[in-house]
Amino acid sequence: MAGKRDGIIEMGGNMKKITEQCRDAVLLAESDGCQVYQFRNETGEGTITLYEVFPGVALAYNDFHMRYYNSVFEPGRDLFCIDHCREGRLEYAARDNACGYVEAGDLKLDRRLTHSGRFEMPLSHYHGVMISFDMETACRTLPQEIKDFPVNLQALQKKFCKDIYPVVLRGGSQIAHIFAELYAVPEQIKRAYFKIKILELLLFLEALQPSEHAEEKPYFYKPQVEKTKALQQFLLLHLDENFTQEELSGRFDIPQTTMKKCFKSIFGATIGAYVTECRMNRAAVLLKTSRDMSVAEIAGRVGYDSPSKFAMAFRRQMGMSPAEYRKRR
């Protein structure tokens, strides 16, 4: 029966905590070692579908359409967690008072020691797979499940989790190969297939030297992040106006180089590309819903004083002219 849970789930007699959680988690469904949780706030909703694969080892699908969620998670036990980002972006604590960003294709490995507080999803969505190991149980039961398995889970945790902060491995073809098939597994073979893929992942990490996929992405201090997010909101409110990067740098009191790097890390695009995409999306809505407005008027609403330049930008973004888009809709 569905009901509220405070981030605790019981599987196979072991009490486990969901590693991505808030106090408003609602258990939607439960059957045969699988549980589905829903999360909601004023910015949207998300779900975690969690499977117990081995005793002490769980695999979960994370599907969030939210701008942020507030986590109250405290591990209370020794954990080793691996997150693969399929789509979207996730902010995480990279250092004291500093943030980094996981993007599509990346792996994040940590012990969930900095997993409470506000987690931002700058693109308002995040999709991926999470594999978590309750070290006390998993280290005892995995050798029993897989005889002569060559991976020492404790050594693997120590190899990648040297301090309290996550380590992020850049996406690559090997990581993509391991995880791609997990997003389209037939229901009848899921549990057995999960076992194979988790063991494959552990073997990959055992052979991998962290420096081979070391994080090269910058992290940013929270005041820089807060200014950059305020800048983004300002741009959204003024899509009909044009600003130079020098003007934006002065308005938000942040050096231009830092502003550009921070913006791209948070939102995954340059300021110019981001503004253009937002303008074209706004124009697309107006073309569909405001048929009394001319294309030239809509161009002005999204910052173009030249209808021809607007039409060219719209075609590059949408693959058709504004008139064709309006006609088809």
C-alpha cells in the first residue's frame, strides 16, 4: 500500500536508506524487491524505482523533473554509491563552500557524506542510474554470491573515495557501454541482468586508474554560483533585450572569465547559446498561442529588431521557418 516514508526502505530484512531523498517521499508501489518512490515540491516531481539486486546492493532509476530538492539524508552506515547521469545536470558539493556539476555521461562516486541540503538540477531535469552498496552487508555477501570474484569492495571504495567529497569521472565510451543497456532492459530478465551489469561495473572500476578519467571540470565557490544563477534568471526575464557580456559582468559583479566558465558549467551552454535557445522556445510558444501576432512582432518580443535575422535563428534551432512552424501547429 502506498504511503509516506522518511527515506527508509526495508528489503530482505535489511533497513536501507534511499540515497536520493527528501521527507516528502511517497511510496507509490512495492512488489518483489522493487519499490517506487515519488518526490514532489513546487518546482515539479520525480521518481526513484529501486531494486534489491544482491543483499546490501541496490540499483535505482532516478527520473526527476524538478529544479531542486531538499535532502535530509544522513548515511548512518558505511556506503559506497555510484551515480551515472544519462540526461540533465546535477549540482553537488565539490569542496567546502564550492559546487561542481555532473553532466550527461559522467559517473559520480561517493560515500554520501555530503548528501544533505539543497540539491539543484539547473536544467530542471535529471535522469540516471544509482548503484549503492551497504558496505557491511555487501562485503559479507558478495563473495558468497560470486565465488572467486576478484574485486575487493572495500579497496575499491578506498581507491575512489579518499575524502568526504564525491569524485566525478568523465564520460567515455567504456562507461557509456556499461550503462547504455541498463536503460532498456526487458522486465522478465531485469534482476538477473542487473547482477551481470553491476559485476561488470565493479570489474571496470577495479582495472581503472582514477587518473584515466580524472575530473578536469572546474568547481566554483557558492557566491560565484549564486551570482551566475541570478544572472540566468535576469536573462530569462529580459529576453526582449540585448546585453553585452561586459554589461552582465558589471551588473552582477563577477569577472567575465569566471562568469562565462561558471555559466557553462551550471547550464551546459555558453550564455549566447543559452539565450538563443530560450528565445526560440519562447517564440515557438507565441507562434502557437498568439496567432494575432505577426512574425515581426514575435521577433521583437524575443530581442530581434530584424525579422529576417530572427527567421534565420529560428530555422537553425527548429529546423523550419517561423511561418512553417505556425502552419504545422
